[in-house]
Amino acid sequence: MPRDPIRAALIALALLYALLAGLKTVADYDLGWQLATGRYILQHHSIPSADVLSSTAHGNEWIYPPASGVLLYALWHLGGWAALSWLNALACVVTVALLLLGRGRLAALLAILAVPAISSGTEARSEVFTTIFFSASFLILWRHFRGERAPLWLLPVLMVFWVNCHTGFAAGLALLAGYFLLELLELPFNSARASALARLRHAAGWCVLTFLATLVNPWGYRMYVAQWRQNQAIQLYGSFIGWWAPVKVSLAVLQQAFEPRDPASANWWLFLIAAIAALTAIGRRRLGPAVLLAGAAWLSLVHLRFQVLFAILVVAIAGSLPAVIAAEGDTASPGWLPSLRGFLARREFQFAVLVCAALLVGLRCYDLVSNRLYIVKGEVSLFGAGPSWLFPERAAEFLRREKIPGNLFNDFDLGGYLAWRLGPEYLDYVDARYIPFGMDVLLHKNHLMVSPPDSPDWDAEVAQRDINLVFFSLARYGQLQNAPLAAFCSSQKWKPIYLDEVSVLFLRIRPENDLWLRRLALDCRTAPLTAPASTGSGSDRVSLYEFFANAGSVFYVLSRDAEAAAALDRADALFPGDPNLHLIRGQFFEATGHPADAEREYRTSLDLAPTDAAWLALGRLYGAQHRYIEAADCLERSASLSTHDYDRYRVLGQIYLLLNSPQQALDAFDLAERRSPFEKGAAVMAVEFHARLAEDRAHAWRMLGDLPRAIFFAEKSLDFTPENPARWILLADLYTLAGRPEDAARARQHASSLSR
């Protein structure tokens, strides 16, 4: 390719952006158990085929590609957390560089748009290998499809590494199927048939070898069994793990496309470019690329994680179209195309594009290195190398130092980190692996998290598992709202022995623990949270901000109102532009009886960034103030932005009930049910959701005067939650209205027995 300074400048911008977007603190939940697996393999010189990391699934079959854990552990051993951060950065740069090999200016522009998606797929975890191997494998097949020289022999070599690094090797098999589809869709056209058949004959043997290479792993064909079992959990994961959730599509979300400082805007531009490229390909009688782009776009909407692979395909395919068109000539082109091409080729236009690209990359890079992006978007990573503030490093070090015996209980998100940081001395209770835990352990963990710590359920679990310690994450994004902190702080059977702004440890009260309890026991009402020392640098300012934002949230949950207000004020002074902080401040003011201040903070949060959570909080505030029409508007806005819109529609239906509009409420409940992801294996994760929905429908039909339907749904709510006394009372009231006094008496008696 001749020397092209504009192309070189665009490539430099893309690579610089990739480097800075990838260089961030390590925060992935899965990385911990992958590091722990690599450590086990190297220490024991064997690859486990059964769980060795947990106390609840210990010995259950577990098959997972071993090489990624070994490589990640070796890298950590050489350079610690910083080395893993640099892995993320370099993997992002390498992926972008692969996509730009031999490509022109358009590919470089598209790569700039794709950097945010690619950087999310190169985080330090086993999936980073899928991103790199997928890019390399597709580019080989794509070059071959275009008639260029391509090292097809590399495909089986790459697959041997891929199948031993990540279960995403299935995407490599999908690439082979996609390649055959590309060629088969060339066959209907006489001018392309002979070339397509020749390419197919040349590639067929290498593709077969690539498929056979998937069997070169410690378990052979059973790797496919593990893959199938893992796929059974996809719907389950999508219900509570954002990476597997579908992409929300609405007019409100599409407004992201016009926010240049929001990296998510690039996803919608890539969709538009993919559509244009697909239509162009169809116009050139290249059906295969069009179908491939359309299929990848659909998958990226079904699961967020596929946006990475979609972005790679868009850069590779759409970035090659100018060369394809130039090679085929203009015989099939409309008359206006040469004029447009001439305009696009003018140096003035190309220089203007370069300036715009430089401004965009400059703005995005400033937001990265200043941490504005990470704070505003509510992410748990920050710019630079090292571990995320999310990880409870100090609590883990405290436990290792004290060497308190017994098993741990922990929540889902924290398990992988604990397996790495505390294992093998302490095994985790549960982590993010569906295999080997299965549904039962996950459901039982959820039940315990909402049960009182002094309840018989906890007593039985403690006795069965020899649980002596409870370890909760208190980080304000996700974990704090689920941790039963206040309940454990007031427990008669557990005592806090460690507390900081991101974690808490509780020790079981029993004679064997007296030595530690006398020395370490804390009072949740007075235990201090100590801010890190500051040297005045920019990174220290961000660390202080994260401390005060988290500390304020913890104080708020513990009802330490004065301390919560002071910490949140300190955080606001350090970074006043965080919509998430204003949301927390609004929740604090609402909980402490200051609704006007709460409304102001919610509105400030929405002015900075209109989010689902802020609209939901404002809607609930208006509902509590009986401002039901305004509350309904907020709930509708929340649903338009939320990937959990099914729950928003359920709450909206409750607002319509309060507005005495039962038919509108039923319509909202129907919409909530249709939008719910809780089907098949995930249905059991939503028992309470379905129970509430049935209860709400019972109220709506009662208002409409249809008692048989009201009774039907009240009974249905009890099918889901037979131990709920309030729902038995509702059923008893409906029986009374329907003239069934004996049934009403039995229902009330049952409710009374449950309340004792």
C-alpha cells in the first residue's frame, strides 16, 4: 500500500485510543477463579476435572479450558495486578492492529468507533483469548474469501490454543460455518461460481482439521458436553448478569448515538454502518457478507457480550468494501457514485475527517485518563494499572493474617475473588461458575441472603456446612443493596469483626471463637471507616472520591445519618458531576424524611445522565407522595431505558391501581409478563416476581368486580409463595366477598399459623 499520511494518522489515533481504553484497573469477577485454577494446576501438576475451589460443589464435575488460567496466573506471578491491566491494554491494541493490517482509511475510522466494544472483550480474563483468536481466524478466512493470500494452515493451530483457553472456541466453529455460507451464497452467480468452488476446495481440508483440533484438549469430545451444559445457563445468567443480558432498544436508548462523549454511542453507529455495508454488498451481489453482518448484528442485540465480535466483523467487512468496489469496477454502480467518490477523495474532505477523528479521540482519551468516563458511567474500573477499588483487598488480608478457622459464606459476585485471594485455605461458598454449582446452590444462596441470620434456615446451613465466617461486599454498585448488612449487625448469633467501605466480615458467636471475638468484635453503630492518606495527586483525588462515595453509602445503610451526609458531601466536593452520587444522595434524603431535597438530587442526576435507576427512584418518590400521574410518567421513562423493564412495568401497573385505572394496570402487568426473561431454567429465579404479578392482578380484577378471576390470581400467587401470610389474608378477603365464608375462615386460620 503506498504511503498515506492520513491513513497513518488515523491508525495511530486508533491504536492510541485502544491502548488508553484498555489500560484500566482489573475488576472482572471471573478472573479470580481463573487465577485460582491456574495456581492449582501449576502447584499440583494436574488439571482438575472436578471442583477444587468451593465448599458447596467440591468434587462435582467441572470441565473448563485450563491454559488461560495458567497463562493468567503466570502473568500475575511476574507482575501482579499491574501486569493483568497491561494485558488488557496490549490485547486491545493487538486486536485493533490485526483489524488494520493492510486496510485503508475507512477501516481505521471504523476501528476508532469499535475500540470501546473491543476493550470490553479484552479485559484480563479467559475471554481475552477468544477476542484475539476470533479476530485472527476471521481475518484469515476473510482474506481467503476475497481471493488474497491467506495462511489457512494457521486455523487449526489457533484452534488448538483456543479450545484450551476459553469455551468461546465455539465462535471459531461458527466462523467456519459463516465462511461456508459466504461461499455458498456466491454459487448462484455465474461470474463468481468457479472462484467460490475453487476457494472451497482449497479451504475444506483446513476447515476439517480446524474442527478436529477442537478435540485436542484434556477431555476430548467431553468439552462439547461442558459447552452444552454451560449454554443451558445463558438465560439464567441473562436475568442477573449484565454481560449476558439483551441490549435495550428504544427511542430513549437510541439517543446515545448523538452523545459523542458516551462510548456506547459508537455501537449504534456501527449498526448503521453495518446496515449500509450490507445494502452495498447486496447491490454488488455479495449476499454472504450481508447475511453475516445481519446475523452478527442480531446476536449482538440478543446478548451484550456479542457486541465485541460484531464490532470486529464490522471493521473487517465494512472496512474492506472500498477495495472490493474498486477491484470490481463501476459497471454496476449508479451514475452519481463516481461524483460522490470524487468528493470523498478530495484532500480537504479527508483532512476534515482526520481533524474530527482526532477531536473525538482526544475527548474520549481525556475522559479516560481523567477518570471522568469511569465515574460518570458508574464503572468499577479506573484508569491505570492495578486492582479495582471494588476488590476487598484489606478484608482478605485481615482474614489471612488472623487465620480464623471454618468455612465461608459469600455472595455470587465475590466468590471468584475469594477463591483466588483466600484459597486454598478458605474455599468459597459460590462463585460465577454455573458448572459445577448448578441451579440448586444458587437458589439456596439467594434464599439465605433474604432470610434473617438468626433463622432456622441459617442455623441448618451453618450446621451442615460448618460456616464460621460471613463475607459480604459492600461496594455501592450492586453488592451493597443485596448484602443483609443491617440484619447481621443486629444478629444475636453473628458479630462483625472487620468493616471498611467495601467489605464486612462477620464471625459466628460460639465458644470456639471467644478469643477472636474479645479482640476483634466491632459495633456497626460506631465502627470507623478510615480514608486513605492523600498526597494531593490526581489519582489520590479519585481514590478519595471512591472512598467517600462508598463510605457514605455504607453509613446510609447503617442509619448513621450524620456520617453518611458528611461523607457524601465530601464526595460531591471532589467530583460534583457524578449522576450516580446524586442518585445516592437523593435516596439518603428520601430515607431521612427530606423529600424536597431528594427530588432535587434525583433531578440533578437525571440532568447529568438520564438513567433507568434515577427515573425509577423519582417515580417511587412521587408514588409515596401520591403524585401518581407524575410517578407513572417516570416509570414509563425508566422502562424505556431499563434492561429490566419487566419489573418497571409491574411497578407501573401498581401506580395505575392507585390511580383507580385497573384496566391500564392489567395492560401493564401483561407487558411485564411478556418482557420477562424468566423462562425455562431461569423461571425459578423469579418466584417472587411471578407471585407479586399474580397478587397485583388479583387486586386489579377485584377493582373491576370480577371476583372469580381475582380469586384465581390470588391462589396463583400462593402457588409461588405458600408461606406468605399477607397473600393468604388477601385470598380470605376475596373468599368473603365471593360468599365463601368457610374457605375464608380456613385461609385466615392458615395465615395466622404462618404469622406465629
